[in-house]
Amino acid sequence: MRKTLKRNLSYDDRNHLYYVSLYYDGENGRRVRRTRTYPTMEQAEQVIAEYRRAQLLGGRSAPSDVFVEDWLRYWMDELIKPNCEETTCHGYENILNTHMVPSLGRLYVQDLTPVRVQQYYGELRRKGLANNTIRKHHVLLHAALGAAVRQGIVGANVTCLVTPPAREAPHHRFYDSSQLRMLFCSSEGTPLEVAVKLAGTMMELPVKLAAYLGLRRSEICGLKWRNVDLKRGVLTVCEVRTAVSGRALEKAPKSYASERRLAFGGSEDLEALLKRLHRDWERRRTQDPKYNPEGYVAVNEAGKPYQPDVLCQRIAQFIAVQGLPPISLHGLRHSFASVANSQNVPMFSISKALGHSSTSVTSAVYMHLFDDAVADVVSQVASAITGAEP
């Protein structure tokens, strides 16, 4: 006897087969029903999923029930990949493949409820994901379901009725001026006795680019000599180097504000370092034309450009060997902002140097620094009113 399990799917307990009934366009515009059998429910559901996905991609009238996985794949292929950077797509696909599809993929979009989405966030929390990471899942799902509403797949976006985790204030580790001087001294020279065998000048350059200029790791890895004006003491940030699934990717900075010109002439040791490395690059190029032909500024001992993750690992190793407080390469960028703030540099200028799109981004990221500055302002005003020494 055949028993209906769900739409398009039934089971015959006598023959032990799953029956899938689907409708296709026939001649003269008439709809034709075709039924096929499968030995397992997984095979049958896969055929139904492919059918619904074909309906979506074929631009036909929206099916009345679509799996969450099918909609997310369609949303990625048709809306996200043509309009977003490859790195953004890679991050989205990691979320989908690792968490969202395994948990929600076999539900119908039309049956997705606020309760189920809220439970999904709870699952992520129990896996140990941070609140800010779970919020990224919320943003992705909200955008995908918003597109489903606009294209008539569902009537409402259930994520609007869900409470995402509270945003966690970032905790940044940074060095003060004296610690930066210690790091600079440790990175200078050629400490061949270092156990991890890291060349001093190789570590000196990324350390000083991050601390003196506030460069991001991708900006350091993507910097080329053609964008460094040694005569004027100015470098231009217009290329970045990152990685997607272990593959190097070069592209323009992530925003218009990230493209900027930074003067390094006021940092005598950085200027001298860049000039010395440029002379070395030119000398080695005359000896071996295949040595660093692209002209990357930050390279390893073989003249190859760094992958951002590899560079960060080597910086962390180097700092650990030197016995200095742990800090990441990005933490040196935070140190740049901290020192600038301690010297009463206006927030607008700090924001421009860091390549932020607006001062609101800077104040949100470095709230802990500017809170200290506000405390100094309050202290100075109180001293002026009372006549006491600040």
C-alpha cells in the first residue's frame, strides 16, 4: 500500500520503494506528471531538491515549498557571487557548509519559524561560537530570507522576530610607546641564533609598517615597491594580498577609504629600512632576474611574498622568542591608534590614517582608547573650574 509522506513523495510498504511524482512542461503548454521510484528516502529527497532548485534557477513560478539549503545555494549563486568579493563569498560559504546547512538545510523555507532560528543560535553558542560570530550568521540569514521575501518565496522574514546575541565589545591588545621601542630593538639586526631562525630584517619590516603606519596585514603583504616613493617619503596603499582556501588573492582594498597615501618620512628608522631593502632588492634582481620580479616589499628569505596567515604566525613566534608580551600583527595596528590617541591626535586624522570609512567605525573599534581621552577632558575641565592642578 502506498502512503503519502509529504508533497511529491510517497512510500510503498509492499515493494519497499519511494515514489517521487514531479510535474514538467509538456507539449502545447500542458503539465505532465512523471513518477519514478527510488530504494532510499535520501535518494528520493535529493531528486526533489534538484527539481526545486531547477525551478528556481529556471525562473519559473516559485514552488510552494523550497528547502532552506536550496534557497541559500540559489541566493549565493545568483545574488551574492556576482556582486561580492571572492573573500566575502568564501566566508559566507564557510558559514553555510559548516553550520547553517547541516542544521537548517532540510527544513522548508516556508516552514522556518522564529523559534527554530532562535534555537539555531543557541546551538551555535553551545558549540562555543562567540556572540559576534553568531551575529554574522544572523546577518547572513536575514539577508537571504529578505531576498526570499522580495522574490515571492515566503511572505515574511522570520529573522525580524528573532533576538540575535548581544554584541560583544572587542578586546584589543596593544603596546605602549616603550614596548614598541623594545620590539623595534629586538627586530633589528640579524639574530641568527634565534631558535626559530627568523631573519631580523624580515620581521623588522612588517613590525614597523604596522606600528608606524597602522597598516593591515593584507596591506603589508600586498605592498609593492612601485607604490613606495622613497624620494618623497610616501607610500600608497592601493593593493592588498589575502588568501582564499590557501590560494593567494590580490585585489584592491576593501573600500575607497582604505586606499590612502601615508608619509613615512618622519620615521627615520623606517625610511632608512625601506631604502636599505630597496637597494638590496635591486642588487639581487641584477644577480637573479627571477628574484621577486613583482617587487613585493615584504618577502621571506627566498624573496616570495607572504601569505597573511603565515606572516602573522611568524610574527607571533618571533615575539614569543624575544620574551615580549604576546601581541598579534593586527595588535600593532591597534598600538598605532593607541599611541596616536595618547598624543592627542584628532580622531578624524586617526580614522583617515587607518583607512576607516568613517570616524564612527574608528570610535566603535577603539572605544576603550577614546573613553580614556574623554576621562582626561573631564579631568582638565574640573581642574579649570576648581583651580586645582590637573
